[in-house]
Amino acid sequence: MSEETPTPDLPAMGFAQDLDDNNRLELEKYGEFISSAEGDTLIAEGQEQDSLFLIIVGSFHVQTDTTGRSVLLGKMKGGDTIGEVNIFDPGKASASVVSKSSVSQVWKIDRSSLERFLESNPEAAPRLLVNVATQLSKRLRKTNEKVAMAREAMMDSF
């Protein structure tokens, strides 16, 4: 992956959409832009992970190989967030995230940098945390729906 900054400012999208321009530009300083090409791995399953990512451009597949074969868990696009769980509970990544676009760009912030931003910008902290929690809650709701549908399909086959 190459590390470039073709976008001069963190855009008002995803968890940064409700921040005012000054807070969003300040937040940008605590992270970094990362560009990738198709097939590049952003997060590797089983590796330590403590960062939050905002997809700026491109698409990514979230996949797991725990069963011995690659299973697609989800597709992510611009405005989506990756790493919400590990930013609050650092540990090993439960899935891999792979770029599926010829050009993709994300903005990344690690946990210690996020904590520094939150401490330095208490007026922006609640809005940012609520937005990240909202993204995480939406993802959990979708996962619960998928599990319920899978369970129902299994019960119907018996």
C-alpha cells in the first residue's frame, strides 16, 4: 500500500459528517490517509488491530478464512467505517479487509491518537463518539438480522 494524501481534507462523511469544519480539520491531523490498489489488504485477520478507518473512495470486502475457505462477510464503500470494534477493544482482527477497487483511499486513526484528539477537543468528542457508536450499532443490527435469517433457513431445512 502506498501512503499518499491526494485528498487535502478529511471529508464530511461517515463518522466525521456531523463535525464542523474546524473540528474535522483538527481530527484529520491525528490520522493519516492511506491509498491502496485492488487486492491490497488493509486489515489482516488474526493480526493485532487498534485502528479506526473511514473509507473515502473505493470498495472493500470484509472476509474471513476461519473455516479454511474465504467467506465474504460484507462489502464496504465510501462513508463506511472499518475497525469500530478494535478501536474500543484492541485485539486481533476477526476478519480481513481487502481493497476491491483499482484505487481506494481510507483515513486511519489509531486508538492512542483518537484518545489524544478526544482529550484535546472535548466539544467534538461526544458527537464523534456517538457517530462511531451509531455506525457500530447499525453493523450489529445487520449482523443480527443475517444470523436470524440463517438460523431460520437452517430450521426450515430440518
